[in-house]
Amino acid sequence: MLSVKSSAFVSFASLWVSPAVAQVEQATSPIGGKDIASMLVALIAVIVVIIGLAAVLKRFNVKFQGTKGMKLMGTLSLGPKERISVVQIGDKKFLLGITPERVECLKELPDDFVLGEEKQ
């Protein structure tokens, strides 16, 4: 019983002493106002660099996608959420129907198929 009372007292005493210890640590903090200001300036500089790089990548239409051998040749919108697309994968061309629920291969196109130009 005595050990339970003493541990309860130690716990209560630590709650009373903790704010005093925190005040002593706060007074001797190694980080000053100049350090915080320099950290904020560095943070703002990093954010500006990130936004600038994103704008450059968007401007030059740089895409980081692993689509080697796959090319979107054209798309035609059929409605607000439906469209058909011609996709070239390697040597083959496909006509795809695209809806919010699914993507379906409508037809494999001939090798001599040219989009937007008349054949002679």
C-alpha cells in the first residue's frame, strides 16, 4: 500500500515540477529569433523553386510517364463523359471507346490507317 501511495505522489509531483522544468528549458533554448527568420526564408525559397519548376515543366509539357511504344493519335468527344480514341501501340493501331465505367477496344485498325489525312 505504501508503494502505491509513493508512486502516486511521485506522479503528482512530476506534474507540478514539469512546468517549471519546461520554463527553464524554454529560457535556455538555442534557437533565437534570427534562426527562425532564416529558416522561414529558406522554406519560402524552397517553395518558390518547387512552384517555378512545376511551371516550367507544365509550360514545356514534360510528362513523366512510362509509355514507350504507346501513342495517342487522336480523340473525339461523343458526350460529356464518352469519347473514342485512336491509340498506336507498337505497329498496331486501335480504336478505343472510353466511358467512365470502362475502356473497350472497338476495332483494330489497318496498318495503313492515317488519322486526319486523305489517302491517295
